[in-house]
Amino acid sequence: MRILLIAGGWSTEREVSLSGARGIHSALKNLGHEVLPFDPTTDLDELFAKARQCDFAFINLHGSPGEDGLLQAMLETANCPYQGSGPTASFLALNKTASKVVFRNLGLPTPDWEFLPTPPADDWTPKLQYPLFAKPNFGGSSLGMSLVKGPDEIDAALEIIYDMGEEALLESYIKGIEVTCGVLDDTALPPILICPRDGAIFFDYTSKYVVGKCDEICPAPIPDALTRSIQDITLRAHRGLKLSGYSRADFIVVGNDPYLLEINTLPGMTPTSLIPQEAAEAGYNFDELIAKLIELGMSRSRA
């Protein structure tokens, strides 16, 4: 097939996207496909023409555009199949506040939160107790995220987020271990235990993308009952948001209690990223994982 490989984009995660696209490009070539690279930052006005020249689009974008459903909507207009979730589900999952509303409605455990779409008044105080996390509502890769330990730090944390042009989400800080769990073809994958090094308090950008800054243990060395609980919550969230093909859910676990933080519809796809690690434990090498995602995308398009 001729495959349109979409990567780059204009979000703060552009470099992460381009890095992952290199491994995907190699896998697609190994699988015998012709690859046409496409960067919406420079070529968005050519998307329909390029998509109609291809049999399939593989999207490797993070944040907006990509995870917000924009490219998916445009590809559907061009009748070009693609991997992963559709426009509505993608947008809902990317919006951290909206997805937490869905999680709570489904009865899934998620930390308490406060949504601040615009800067609060001068006399405002958070509803949550300190410490707490301040996050961009739409961002990823932990960019713009701060652990706020007291009232003297909250203004600076919010300023970072608003300066990014983002809405702010405050979330209760829960001290525990970090676990992530993927879904592939409506089946939960083996979870991964994430252990940031060098005293990192949480799985920040450096821990995620700098070699040697984090240990990722797959399968997670946790009790079987806890593994099953995490996998069950992951599947319920995936289905509740009406996601397709694959996704990855992130958790904080305290004792035997997992708390769902967010779910990613276009998770990192370098050969050493979290979903490829989990898929390898389930028996898929990287090329086979890419082939499976194409197969699922084609099946979804036919349906």
C-alpha cells in the first residue's frame, strides 16, 4: 500500500512526533509499503490531495493537531482510512477535564480536580488542598506541568500554563507508584511500572525522553489482582470514551487502589515507547504492531 505518514505538527510535542515517525517509517518500509511523509505544519492545504493519492494514513501526532481529532476529521472527508480513534473520541480523550467527567460518570476512580479555563480572580484560592498538580488541559508529555506545594507557588504554575495559550487543570496530588496500561484490539496489554530516577517527583518530560532517566518495567511487578484491576479500568475507559484500535491509560497506584489520570489516543510509537513495550510482552514485535494498527484501521474504515 501507499501510506501517508503524518508527523510533526505545531504542538509543543513536535520533536517527539518527528522522533517516533522515524521508527514508524522504517517499519512501514520493512512491511513493504510505500511511504509518503506529510507534515501538517507546512502542507496542511495539501492534505486532501495527498490523502487521495494514498491507501491509508498513519498518524503520529501528539497534542493538537492529531490527538484533537482534526486530522481524523479531514481524512474522513477525503475517504482515507487511518489508525486509531475517530474525531469525536479523540477530542474527548485529549481534553483532560472532559475525560475525567466521563471517568467519574462511569464510576472509575480518578483524582479530584478543579478546571480553570481562564485566569482566576485575585482573591481566588483553590478548592483542592496542597500539594496539587497544575496541568495544561490539552497538553501532553508533561510539558507545562508543575507540582505546586503551597500557595506561594500556584500563581507561577498557572502563569506557565496560560502563557502556553492553554486552559488549566488542577488535580489532587496522590503519592503512589506510576503505572501505565495499553489497549490493543479491545484487549488490555500487560501494564508497565514507571520508576523515574534522580529524585524526579513525577514522570516528567526529562524522565520520558532522556535515556537513563527512568526505569520502565514490563510487565509491572505488582500483584495479579492489581494488574487485573488496572486492565479492567483501562478497558472500561477505552470503551467509555468510544476509542478504537489502541490507547494507553496512565495511573497512580496507592496500595491496591489505582487512580486513572488520563488516556492517550496516539501514544508514543518509538520502538522503545510504552505501548510497543507492552505489545512486545504480548507477542508483537514493532513491525507487527504497526501492521496490526493498519489492519485495525482498515477494518474500522470498512465497518
